[in-house]
Amino acid sequence: MISKFEEILSWQKARTLTISIYKTFENSKDFGFKNQIERASVSIMNNIAEGYERKSNKEFSYFLYVAKGSCAEVRSMLYLAKDLNTINKTEFDEFYNLSLEISRLLSGLIKTL
């Protein structure tokens, strides 16, 4: 049984993704892009946390779906970063796979609710 949102595996992985995104794009001169991908990654972990704290399965499920949407947004932005040579293929693959894993974990969590 989970007693706090910090114990949720998808939140832990979203935190890792967010830190990696911040570090990777910290020197980016494209402030609009940088801001958007950082906000999308933060949105994943924050929506998991906020939904959990609502203490209602219906509301938790809603926030998990929002977090899944943010995962998709991060993946979409990763394509742009790769296409613009802001990140290399290795970085793209690492972030993309982690984001996809988080999305799958969220789907599993939603199904259990």
C-alpha cells in the first residue's frame, strides 16, 4: 500500500526525467523551447503528486491522465530537439524510453484504480 506520493514508481521516474531534462537544456538559448519542455516534464511529476493527495480514485485517475498527456508532450518536444540537433540520438533515446516507461506505468496505475 502506498502511503505517500513519493513511493509511487512513476513519480520517482518522472522526477529523474525532470532532473535530466533540466540539466540537458540548462544552457539552451531557445528559452521558449527550454521553458516548454521543462514545464511539461515537471507537469508529469506534479500531476501524479496532486492526484494522489486528492484522496479520491476518480480525481487521482484524472490527474494521472493529465500526467500521461504531459509525457506525450515531452516525447513530442524530444523529436523537435533531435531534429534541431539540440540533443543527440543517445539522449533522445534515453529520454524517450524513460518517458514511455512512465506513461506505461501510469496506464497500469490507472487500471488498478
